[in-house]
Amino acid sequence: MSNVHPPARKIEYEEFTSTLIKVGMKRSVAKVLTYLACVDEATSNQIEAGSDLRQPEVSMAMRELRKMNWIGERNEKTPGKGRPYRIYKLTMELSDIIAYLEENKRVEIENVMSQVQRLKELRPP
């Protein structure tokens, strides 16, 4: 499989995000995924700023990405007192994520085409 690189320029970044949305990914998940593909790792605050999302949107997106096992997280202690903060990173290669999306859509299309074929068989005379 070819090696897929994260989008480098802002136009590519926006097009990448837009294309993820067009293939059915939620807007917030697409934005977070694109941002994480462009950085080694990031805190929740960095993800919020970099993806132009609010904290609740980032939290929901991270929950979905975690469920897919596409991200990992680690805790890092803050200097002084206070809660440690989480640092996130993609744990799956972008090319593997795209392959997963491709396979998912292929199965979806096959299911739809099967239903269309069934409609053709069932149509009234």
C-alpha cells in the first residue's frame, strides 16, 4: 500500500478534513483526526486550538477515535500542583485508517447494491 502523508498546507489540511466528512465521518472527528495526523502528539487544549473546536466537541471526537483504537493517550504531570494532563497521539498509520474507511464504504456500497437488485426483482408488473 502506498504511504499516505498528512496534509502539509492549509488548503490540503482543509480538503483532507472535508473529504473525511464527505465519506461519512463526523465533522469533529474528521477535524481532530486531521490535526493529530499533522502533529506527533498534542494535549486537549492544543487539539481544541488546532482543530478549531470547542472542548465538548473534542471530547466527543476523542471518545470515537478511542473506540476505534486510532489514538493513544498518556498522562503527564504538570509542574507544581494540579491535575496531570493527557497527551494524545495517533496509534494507527494514516494509510491504515484510510484503508479501513475504504473497506467500510465498499461493504456499504455492496449492501446498497444488493438492496437495489432486490428492488428490481420485487418491482410490480
